[in-house]
Amino acid sequence: MPTGGGPAWRALCARAGLLESSPESGAPLVSITAAGHSTTTAIAIGRRIVPVTPFQQNCSLVWCQRTQRAIVVDPGGDLERVLAAIAQRGVTVEKILLTHAHLDHAAGARRLADQLSVPIEGPHRADEFWLDAIPQQSEMFGFPRTAAFKPDRWLVDGDRVYWGEQSMSVLHCPGHTPGHVVFHHADGIAFVGDVLFHGSVGRSDLPRGNHAQLIDSIRRKLWPLGDAVVFVPGHGPESTFGHERRTNPFVGDALFD
Ligand SMILES: [Zn+2]
Ligand SMILES: [Zn+2]
């Protein structure tokens, strides 16, 4: 498998994978019905990926099409880029969501939250030790000095997060970190952080990581959402659960027959 130039994020987050940026999306989805007819479904959210930090982390700006209210998922840093995307879209950010507490996902969250006067929701409390270690993580990787912080809401499996006229379900998916959560929107989109990548899965050799638990999270929590679900990983290109079930060398279905 090509290594795509060996970006730094792979060393921190993923076992293997490809790297490319993803365009803005928000166009209507065309779905194929059981009878083979295509129907156009108006989708409820628009979104745009803003790669941030030296790890090219996929921070997502996600907005409600009806209200233009928005969330920011995983603002790890480079906040001027995130703020520029917000201004360019003309949306109003209501809250910040965190999938997990590694610094490339979480280090910019408190500064952005204070600047926009919005709350931070997630991750699960089992990642508190990582949030407490953000100052050391920042120093180790040459990030701007960042204070430890707590979110305004810890999330648990089965929670929902709300903004505008939208909501997403919360799935607790430990393994990369113990408090990692995934957000799933009914439009068929999931924000999976460093749980799953196009052609790879998250690292599990960092403190309190667990490979068996990670694979279990993917197979028991993500696959039931459906093969058609498009997922935005923490790094690299988007994919679908179906594609990964067929081809992923770490968690594809063929490994479990
Ligand atoms: Zn990451
Ligand atoms: Zn991570």
C-alpha cells in the first residue's frame, strides 16, 4: 500500500492509510431504492473539512441547512483557518464537539470555545487523563502552550448532541483511546475521529489503548449503522463503512469469516 509521503499524523494516529484532502460537501444525495429507481433526498446538513495542525487533522465545520447554525468537530489547532471557514460560510457556531482528547483533535477547543462563547461536548470521561495531559502533549509535539481543560458535557453511549434543527447520536467506541466517541447523523454521515480510516484503523499502542476493543467497537458499533454510511476520519480521505468492510486489511469482514 502506498504510504502517501509518510505524513506525521500516521505516526501519531493510524496504523497505515492514504492521505488526501476532501472537498466541501452538501450536495443532495442520490439514493438507489429497492426497485432500482434513483431518488434525490434533500440533505439536512452541509459540511466542510478544515485540515488543522501538523498532523493534518480533519476538523469539520457542520451546519444545519435550514438554520445555518453550526458545530465544529475536533478543532485541534490552526484556529484562524477554522474561523475563516466559519466566516466564509456565514454560519453561527453553537457548540464544539470532541471525538477524543488527543491534542491534534482537542488542543484548540478551549480557546475556540472561549472566543465564540460556546460549550464543548465530548468526549467520554474515560479520556479525562488525556485532557489533563494536554499541556505535556503540546510541549512534546511543539504545539502552542495549551492549558488542561474539561468539556462542558461528558458524553456516554446513547447520548444525543443537538444544534440548529439537527442532532447526532453518540457511540462510545473505545480502543484508540478509552473515551473515544463517534457522532452519527441520520443523513448517513459519521465523524469517527481516529477509530477508523480509509484502509486503516487507529493506533492502539498509546496509553490505555486496546486493539481488540478497537476492532470490537468498529464491528459492533459502526457496522450496524449501515454500509452506505460515509465516514469522516480524523485524518486522510473519507470512505464508507461498506468499502472498509470489503477492503480494510485490519477490520474487513474477510478477517472474521
Ligand atoms: Zn488524530
Ligand atoms: Zn488520536
